[in-house]
Amino acid sequence: MNDISKPPELQPWQWPEQTWRGIVEHVRAGRSLKPKRWKNGARCAVSLSFDSDHETGELREGGTSPGKLSQGQYGNRAGIPRILNLMKKYDLKASFFVPAVVAMLYPEEQRRVIAEGHEIGIHGWIHERNSILPYDAERDLQFRSADTLEKICGKRPVGIRTPSWDFSQHTLAISREMGLLYDSSLMADDEPYELVEDNKPTGMVELPVEWIKDDAVYFNMNRFSALRPYTPPSAVLEIFKREFDGAYREDGLFLLTMHPHIIGHRSRISLLEELIEYMRGHAGVWFATHAEVAEYVKAEAKL
């Protein structure tokens, strides 16, 4: 384990080169893993993902509000059924990232997800913030999360998306120790790439995310803060279409992050269906889970 130390008595603008360079180079994007062609000769890959946070958005804050908890429960009661029905309608497979606490609250939901051919990945224990955890706590929670998902789903997860994409200085080392195939929490590219740790290639695949390809930033709501939804679904659909168009034009990857308690509402699930129909209207599009994409690019790059 490499610990990044910062001189406590110095401001960042006073740091010696060794300090800021060590911080920057600890976890870094390495070589691109974008293949020449996607599986079966496809020109573009699409990977849909859903972060099933449910009640953990409130629980991780130590909150007990029935109102906020009910917002999360909507993901289980309404969001997940709509999403799974939509995936079945178009015969698509997606990746679901599930906190262990959610899996324990709703084991049958996870079993249905697996039974219908989708992937379940690690998404923390209670949607905790990794960057404020001691190393031992983060490691324990990540291992326990994988064990819990395996016990409930009957299949051990091969990938991780850190809660809130909060990737600590220890996360990569822990994920490598676990032998995970991929991470999907970082943002250094549009295309898959190999993660580098302290200037050494790791052989681990990164499937990058971005806030502009996430439903929460457009639709989330917190009545006690200034956070208010301000973007209509039609505008979000336009953004997502343009991101797909760019990936298609560049023969690349379009990866989209959504949340059942957000995208699962009636006015928003229709947005997703329109997007799916639009993407299916293009020739040579491979729809795949995150694990399938990671396995393919790793094999093509001979990692």
C-alpha cells in the first residue's frame, strides 16, 4: 500500500515537485484499450448501467427521514421493475451496481436481475464515501460487499463502481488485491483504458464515467438545499443522443450511468426508451454489460 503524504505545514502552491507529482501519478490513465473493432465487427459499443442506491443515499448520512427513505424505496418498488421490463422488451443486458445494504434489503430484486441475464457489480457497503475512510475500513467494506453480493446473487462480482465515484488513494490497490476485472469510477477518457499505479501498468481495465452521462445531475432533488431539477427530459435526451453520436462517429464506447429511483419515473423512463430506439436505429451497435466490454477490450489488448 502506497500512502500519499502531503506536508501539513505547506499550502499546495508551496508543495515540492515530489509531492504534487506523486499525487498526480499515484492512479493514472495508461494506454488506451479502445479496440480497432468491437465484438462481431460492431463499430460502437453501448453499455447501460444503473446504480441501485435506493435507501443508502439517506442511510450513509446517518439520516432517518422516512420521506427521504421513501424516495429511495421508489427505486425498488417502481424503478427496477420498469427498467427490467424495458430491458426485456429490447432484449438488452445491463450492469447494476448495488450497495451491499441494498442487496440485503432486497435480495429478491438482485436475484431477478441476475436471473434475467444482467450483471451486478460492487457499489460499496452503505454507499459510503471512500475518501474519508481509513484504509482498513475501506478494505473491509469492499471485501464484505463482494462477499455479500456473491452470497445473495450466487455469483461473485468482477467489477466495481465506487459510491458517488469517490475513488480514494487506496481503492485501486484494494481492487487489485481482490482480483477485479475492471473499475468504472474515473473520468480520464471516453474510451476504456488500462489503469496505472505509481507509473506501473496494472492490467486492470477502467470503463470511464462522466457527470454529463449521468441522470442524477439533471434530475436530482433536495428540498433543503439549492439543488433543484432544472433540465427537462427532452434536453437530457438530446445530450445523451449527442454523446452517443460522438461515440458512434469515433467507433468508440458510449457508457451511461442511471439510477432506478431517478430514471425510473414515468417521464424519464420514456426518455431512456427513446434513446434505446434511437441507438438501435444505427447499424453496428453492440449493447453489452460492463463486464463484457472489459473482458473484450482486455482480450483484444492481450493484457
